[in-house]
Amino acid sequence: MANKLSYDVVVVGAGPAGMTAALYAGRAMLKTALLERGQPGGELLNTEIIEDYPGFSRIDGWELAQKFETHAKEFGAEFRMANITSIRRLSDGNFETVADNGELYLSPAVILTAGGTPVKLGIPGEAEYAGKGVSYCAICDGAFFKGHVLAVVGGGDAACEEADFLTRYATKVYLIHRRDEFRASKIIQKRVFENPKIEVIWNTVVDEIHADSAGLVNRLTLHNVLTRERRPLEATGIFIFIGFTPNTGLVKDHVAHDSMGYLKTDDKMQTSIAGLFAAGDVRSQLTRQVTTAVGDATTAAVAAEKYITALRDVGATSLAATA
């Protein structure tokens, strides 16, 4: 028989957004469960150094994650290891959040902060040198590559925009695309073609990422998909932008989303389903940074507390009317 656990708020995902939401929910004296299948921290754990979080000119990603976790626990948030498989709104208005071990978490409000996953190339060296020259975020890591020669992989808006952005730091940026034309919008393509620091390499994929004796990226192996030629390319960083998948499939009810699958919210971070809030990388927005995730989560938690309070007031009124 399933083990049913009741909370005021269930937060799914323990990245920066999730831990902030749990902190604020706990601070509001709500019984809060923070569910995460692995170690708390989210993408912070894949970021070696962070230099753009206010108050910390330079801090390790794991260290910032640890500070988030400690702070949330100080306000009573309960961290539970759980691999969530579904979130569903029941007929009584409560949510049922299901873990793969059979545990059911019941709550009047859910804050979804499960983030998303950059699509990987799946080639040798990609996982080994993550954070050592392999990156999926130009805004996060670009400043570490001042004076470097970089490679960007992809052909959509994100790849072209980030290649252009990286020329602020790099002496040269190779933009590698497996086809002979970009999918990016024409105005973004125009910026790429007019930027003297960018060289486009068409009809080519990256077969392997290599590193020096210190474990830092120093070379790529390229493969032309038409000629089958393989050749080396010297580059000290590779930024991969071939797609990003938000973890929104957990919600089993229909919920409004944009063309990329990101959840649409109102100014309270509430989705089209009453009581379901979203924060961080699952939400449709302009940029995805630690700072924006934290801001989203603050709003979501405060709004969730007001939502729950309103439900309780309605319930109390109903009881008084029948007394």
C-alpha cells in the first residue's frame, strides 16, 4: 500500500529555485517538503565557479548550493530524496505528487522547480571535461575565457546569439553546424555573418573533445558530414547549444506552455492550474540564471502561502455556515 504523506507545500526540484521556494515556504510556517532525486544543488553542482551572484564575487557552485541547503533547512524545510514521476491535481483540489518508490505526497499547492536538461552531444570528452572547457551557458561562463579561441556548436537562435555574445571575450569563435544553413532568425544570423570574430564551419559535427595534461580542453576533432574528412581544431572551450528540455512532463494535467514546452505563468508564478506554481528553468522567460531562479521562487512561495491561506479561510467560512 502506498505511503501517503501530507504537506502544505511540495516543492519538486532542489536547485536554486527549489531551495529558495522551500526557504520562503518554511519561513511562512508552512509544512514544506523539498523533493529531489539526487544531491541538492541542481545545475550549481555542474558549475565550477560562479561570479555573477550578488554578494559573492567568486564562489564554487557546490559551495553556493550548500549554503542554499543549510539556509532552507534552518527554516524547517524537509529535504527528501525522491524521484518524482507525476504531479496531478485531484478532484478535491489537492495535488498528488508521486515518487517511483510508491510514496504519495499530498498538498494543496505544488511549486515545480525541476529545471531542465541541456541536450548533450554524447561524444567522448563531453562529460569528462564539463566545467573544464565544456559549457552550456555563455552568460555563466563566458568571462572565464578572455583571450581564448572558442567553439560553439548549434544552428538555432541560442547558438548564434551565444556565439555573438562570446566574441566579447574570445579572440575568435568557431560556430560549428551540422547543416549548410542556420535555423536561427534572419536578424540573428545577420549579426553572426557581420561579426569578424566569428567563423562558421558548415556541414560539420564534433566527434571528440580533447584536453591537455591538466584536464583542460585544448582541441576538438571535427567530422565533415559530406566529405567524411576528420580534422583537429584547436580551441580551449566548447559551448554546446543544440537544445534544452524543460522537465515539465511530470505534470499529467494539461497546463499552458509555450512552443518549447516551458510553462506559462502569471505574475504570481502560478500556472494555468490553480495551486500549481513554477519557478526557474521550467518557466517561460527571457533568461535563465541563478538570480532569476531565486527571484521566481521567492514570488512563487509567497503566492503559494497566500493561496493556501485563502483556501483555509474559505474552508473556515464553510464550516461556520453549517454550524
